[in-house]
Amino acid sequence: MDPSTVIIILATHLICSGGLYYLISRDMPPRSGLVHWAAGGVIFGVAYIARLSIERRVAAPWTVAMDSAMVLAVLLFVAGLRQFSGRSAGRWPVLVGAVSVYAAAHLAVALQWGGIGRHVLLNGTLGLLYLALAAEGLRARSLQPGRLRSPLLVLTALMGLLSLFTLARAAHVAWQGLDVLYAGLFAQVFYGYASLAAVMLALNLIWLVFVRLNSQLIELASRDALTRLLNRNGLDELVMRHFAARDARPITLLQIDIDHFKRINDSHGHASGDRVLREVANALAAHVRASDFIARVGGEEFLVGCVAADDGVSRALAERLLASVRKLDVRLPDAKLPVHCTVSIGISRRCGDLTAWERCWAEADRALYAAKAAGRDRVVSVNSLGVDLR
């Protein structure tokens, strides 16, 4: 296929992809990176078509604008990927400054070495920017959860190979001159891969967005929106996975309830009550062991699973959680003094399989009520009740 036709197809694809990113970005958080990708795709596509129409008019004043637009487009893709991975996209003055430096270098090189110098500079710069995009993908991969690592690895490979092709093209033009830009085997291979990379990059970025949204849906389905602890759905799924394993270890349950929580809501309002819940949840989550789990199972109730622990370890964990809440000083907007909280904790016997789960939970609940009846702010184990709960 004629390289000019390939360029037109490539440019059209970039513009359409940019438009798609923009439409998706309207339903995404502001810092999702898609706005940068949308601008980058459209700018790159327009610049490709414009450069193709003026390619033989090297001295045209707006040639520098088209080449600089390509540089800006790749910088926008890099910024968008940084923002998508939770890092700063960089400030606009920095982007404008970088493009201005390129434009100045473009004018100097074009005056000194003409069209050959211009194309060597452009392809060399783009090759290095593609390499920077690949490096950002690799860096983002090390910071993201497992589901995002595969598309980020594909992105790194695509951009890394495109970087090599583009740098080789700069060397090829420097060696052979302008005649090899659109003619010959290398030009066909270069534009063929560039078109493939553009298509794959667009699909890859959509893949990233899909995985991110899917992960967020899973998070919303399994996590409590207020405390970010497991909710009942997340707890049920975790317990089923735990006991489905061949080497499933027993679990001791700790049922926890905030003492006199209704008074806090009645005295300070539900917004302050939510703040207390978050503070208590954070304190509890910070003091469980790495192998344990914690869920919010009611308005002010939490359930901790103490995995593979004897009675002494589970009791020590409960006492540690009790002490961590006692130390809290929750400052509320309408209160002059911080609010001090306590919790009551009930401990079950060890639960060895899924069939015993409901029984153990009932035991923990029974022990919790005993702790409240005994004056609250304490730990009670079902083993100390002396009652047959089978």
C-alpha cells in the first residue's frame, strides 16, 4: 500500500481514537488521564495530515508548528499515562516550555541542515518520547494491582518497539536523505508498524480503562463505602475462598460493637457519627495481623477474623484492639473536647470449616452481649460463659 494512504488511515484512526477517549472521559473522574489522551490523539492525527500536505514545502512557516504539534501530542500521552497511574501529569507551563525548546531547535536545525536535519530531529525526538512513554508504562506497572499489569506490559512493548523503529528512521534519513521518507522497504515497514501500533495503543488504552472500571465495581461491591472495610458481600466471598482452600486454617471470630454509639449520633449528628465510625475502623484495621481480616457487618458493628490462632493469641488481639480504640481522640466540628470511644468485644471458639461459620458467629455475638451486660469496654470469650452453645 502507498505510504501516503497508510498515513491518511493512521491519522484518521488517531483522530477517531482521540474523540472516543474524550467521550469516555466525560463519565470518568477528572484525573483519569483520558482528556490528555484525547487531545494527544486528535493533535497527532491533524499534524500527520497537515505534514503530508506540506511535506515538500520545508520552508513553510507552519511546518515548525506541525512538527511541534507531534511532539506535544506524545508529551500529552505521557502525561495522561502518569495521571492514569495516580501520579502528577505535570504542569502546562512545563509542556509548553518543552515544545518551545523543540520549536527553537527545529528552526535552528532547519536553517543549518534543511529538510534532512528537520526530519532527523523530529524522528529522534519522537523516538526518545516513545521510549519515555514505554518507561512510564513499565513504571506504572510496578505501582498498579495485578489486573492492570498485563495491559501496561503490552503498552511498554508496543512503545518500546515503536521507539526503536523511529530512532532507526532518524538514522536512515541522516544516512540516505529525504528520498527514503516514503519510498523503499523501510518506509513501508515503518508506517505499517506505526499504523499497527496506533490501533493496538488505542485498544490497549481502552483495555486499561475497562480494567480500572471493573476493579472499581468489584471494590464497590465488596467494600463498605464509609470505612473501606469489607462489607457483607466481601466477607462472604473471602470466607468461601478461605475454606475452599486445601490447607484452610481455622478462624476465631471477634465481634466488636462501639459502646453508646447512638448517643454520639443523637448529640452530634450523623455526620459526626460517620466520622467516629471511620476513626474506629481505621484504628481496628491498623492493629489486626496481616493474616487476619476485618469487616463492617452492621451500623456500628465489626467482625474480625483471627486466622490460625489459639485462644491466647485471639485474646491478645482483642485486648490490643480494645486499647487502640480507647486511645482515640475523635475531634468533631461542634464539640469543644474530643470524643472518646470504647468498644465491647466477644470472642468465639475456633471455626474449622464453612459449616461451622454461622455457629461461631453466633458464639461471638453471644459473647459480645455478655460483654455489654457486664459493663461494656471489655472483652468476653464464649469459653468463659460456661454455656453449651452447640
